[in-house]
Amino acid sequence: MEDSTATPPPETNPEAPGTDPISDQKAREKAEKKRLKKERKADRKKQKDHATEAAASFPMVELIAEQVRSSVPPEVVQRVRSSRKKEIICSTYPYPTAMDSDDYEDEVELLAIELVKLQAWVKETGERIVMLFEGRDAAGKGGTIKRITEHLNPRGARVVALTKPSETEQGQWYFQRYVNQLPTRGEIVIYDRSWYNRAGVEHVMGFCSGHDYLEFMRQAPQLEQMLVRSGIHLIKFWFSVSREEQLRRFLGRASDILTQWKLSPMDVESLARWEEYTKAREAMLFYTDTADAPWTIVRSDDKKRARLNAMKYILNRFDYTGKDNSVVTATDPKIVGSAKQIYEHDEAGHPKK
């Protein structure tokens, strides 16, 4: 006879937590993945901290520090040391802070689309475009070139960045190795530094004779006139940067393992030769800013504004197919202008031709 008072066995609820072996296994796996991710993140942080500490002992750090101590005015160093991240240090720059990154990214993407249209038009029509990017070290030339070419077809848009001339090239006509890189029909060629090396670093550092320098100043306008009259579209950019901003960028590059390769002892030497490079720049503009091939100055203390305005300047030069004038607006006259309109800080008051 069954005991009617016996307690019935408890009912099991398959939905209750902790009772489903499959759910428990998934929870354990999720927790394990989370733990491993946390460990990897901690390991990467240790590695990054170690790399940062190692970067502090890079040769360029001490080389720049010594150059700063011996040749940069203390007030310039103080302004750099006390500046905030997005603050524009130079008092004559038209904007107090750098452009907002989100606004920049939105605009640069639209301009990149227009540059793709421009390249398609160049290929279709057989036009030839040459762009020269010149400026002081750390002026932002390379970053601008990267943005311009990022989405272009490399088969029709080449970047020319020549190294030190070989022994054979040293025996050639100075312009020869640059002329060899000129575009054919339907091609865009961008010179990341150009024949104007002779007007700048070669002259200032004594790598060419006085005769060679003066002969360059005579021949360069003649060469450029021939290029333009042969149908090549020639754009000459000079990226202008203040002494304070150049120093800030040098210091940033020197302590960063990913960017220190951009600096050479010769670049560091330029910190001590600011005035000499200023005089060389003014002489270059005086002799080579011509009606056939004028210079376009880009103020680049804010890299984002410099890139956008350089891109707009290029696009405004051409009436290409599908051009969107709501995107390709006018350049900012405070950032881009002729050599008679835009001056570097320490050139204010210098006589202009």
C-alpha cells in the first residue's frame, strides 16, 4: 500500500539557469574568451609601454635635444613645451586650433571621390599633370601626397621621390633624372621633392657650387616654361610651416618608433639653419615664381586644413567630367595663396618682388 503522505519528487524546469549543460558550457566558453582577451590586451599594453620606453633612447632623441639646446631660441622651445595637443602655436596662423577630425574625414572622403573622377578624365583625354611638393622638413608634404593618391590607380598616378643621385647621375645634366620621370599621355606624376632640392638643401648645406646654384636659378624657369608650353599642367606647391610647429613635429617623430625613420641627421641639422633656409626660400621664389609656373603656398601648421585646401586647389584647376561643385568649393584664402599673398611668420616685412 502506497504512503499517501510521501513528498512528491521536485519538478524540473528546463528553462532554469544552471540546469542546461549546453548553456553552462557556452557560458564557460564565453568567460574563457573574455579572460583571454583581457590577458592579450594587458600583454599588448606591456609591449607598447616597453617600445615607448625604448624609443626614448633612440639616437634621434638625443640628437634633436642637443640641437634644440644649442640652436633653437628658448622662447620657441617654451611655446612648444607649453602648448596643448590641438592648439596652433604660431600667433600669425589664422585659426587658434586644429580642424575637427570628424569634419575633416567627411570632407576628405568626398574630395577623394572627385580626385578619382579627375584621374578618369586625365586618362580619357590624354592630359598630363605634374605636381611638385616642396617645403621645409616636417611641413606635411608626405601626408598630403598620401591622401591625394590613396584611392587613385597607381598605374596612372605615380609618386616620384628620388634618393641621392648616383655617381652616373652626378655626371648628367642636373635636371636629367627628373625629366626622365615626366608623365606620358593620361598620366599624373607627383614629385615628393623635386629639382628644387638645388635651391634648398643643396644650396644651404653646400652640396653644390655657387655656379651650379645660380645656373639652376636661370635654367629652372626656362625648363618649366617649356613643360607648360608643351601642354603639361604644372602645379608647384610650397608647404609653409612655422618654426614652433616644425619643432613640435620633430620632437614627436623622434620619440615614436613608427615615425622616427622620417628623420635624418640632415633633417635635424635644419633646426639650426632656420634663417638660412628662409633666405633660400625667398631667393627661390624671387627667381622661379613666374607667370608660366607660379608657386602656390599652403600654410600647413594645421595638416588637415592644408590637405583639404591642396586637394581643392588641384580640383579647381580642371574642368573634368562629372565635377561636383558643391564638393569642390573655393580654397580658403587664409590657407592657400600666391607667393605674394602668403608669407611665413618670420618673412613678414621682407621686401617682395
